Amino acid sequence: MGSTVCELLWISCILQEFNISIPAAIHFHCDNKAAIHITENPVEHERTKHLDIYCHLVRDHLKRGFILPRHVPNHQQVADMFTKALSSAPFARLFSKLGMLSHAPT
């Protein structure tokens, strides 16, 4: 999440150079509920002692309203078709989301 927020900051700075403003918070889609929870809650837990500066960066930009984290459920993860062995039904559903057509070789 931290490296993506850094990239979003970089893109927003580029857009500002072109006088293009970002009127609302950027919806930040993440599949990890724990990461979203840690980012939204400033309470330090025993399990989060290993977190580095990126956690604080993400948390600060969440407070400022720059990003708005949203959870993406597993069944909507399009990248899963490239990284996991899926049965035919989930594969077909995710394949259709890519907007690709299946053509038989001629």
C-alpha cells in the first residue's frame, strides 16, 4: 500500500503541474482487510511492531482525505486468473471481465 500511495502522490503532483486538480479522495482498492484496518486505526498492536514508515505514510494520507481504502473481495480479483489455478467457472467469469474474446485457431 505504501509504494502505491507514493506513486499516487507522484501522479497527483504531475497533474497539478498541468493544473488538473483531484477533486475527491482516490479510491484505493485492496484485498487485505487487515492492512485496511491497521491503516484506519491508529492503535498500535503487538503484531504491528514490525511496520515501517510506509504504514505511517498511508495513515497520514488517509487522514488528509487523499486516499479512501476499499476492500476488494477474492471473487473479484481479476489478477487471480494469472496467479492461481481456478476451475472453469471462476476463470470464465474473470476472463469476461478483461473484455477479451476467445477465438478458435483457424
